[in-house]
Amino acid sequence: MRPDLHVRHHSRVLSGVSLSRGFTLIEVLVALAIFAIAAVALLSAQSSQLKTDQRLEDKMLAHWVGLNHLTELELQQAFPETGQGQRKVRMADRDWLLTSKVSPTPSPDVRRIDVAVSEPGTGMNDAPPAITRLSAFLPRPRRQNAND
């Protein structure tokens, strides 16, 4: 072995000059580019998940608004007239637009109630899409006899 050539852990000394083995600039840039692409993909997936979570929360709250309306109608013990109406409802610190349509059924003692819940529009002519729709059938309340 020549005296001016020594082998050490991953480095050589050639005539007094140390040559260390490491990553080249190209290798570092390629690794950085791969990491950047992976980071963008993860952020995109996280953003998509957050949008999905928000949509599920909207649907759940809108469904509760509709169920509350149907329960209120049932508890009123009144037989609703046919027709359509809209009203704003506040729930979970948010405003909701509740549209209900009462329709007759083949039985004169039953009404069909269709409820659509959406977010209120920004203008008078806006027709926001319904977040959820519910249907229910409400029977005519029985009259209590004085003998009961």
C-alpha cells in the first residue's frame, strides 16, 4: 500500500487532499423535490377531508332542523292546511331556510309534509339547493271524548 493513500471510513486521502463521500447537490435537490410533491399531496388530502367534514356537519344540522320542524307540527296537535311555506330558523348559531309543503293524500285524514332545508340565499330571488329533504305523514289528531 502506498503511504500517501489511506482508506478511512468513506473518505480517501490522495496526496494530502481529503475527498469525502456525501450527497451531491443534484441528489439533494431531487430528494427535496420528492418531499415537496409528497407534502403537497398530503395538504391536498387534508383540505379535501376538511371540506368533507364541513359538508357532513352541514347535512347533520340541516337534518336536525327538518326533524325539529316535523316534531313541532306533530306536537301542535293540529291538522295542517295544504300549501307551501318558508321560514328562517336559527340553530347552532347558524341561519337555515326551511321550506315545507303540505299535500293531501288519498286518505282525507292524513297529510304529507315535505321539508327541504337549505342555507339562506344572499338575495330575494336566490333558490339555494336543499342540503337535506325529509318527508313525513301526519294523521288528523283524534278528538278527546269528554268521557275519557
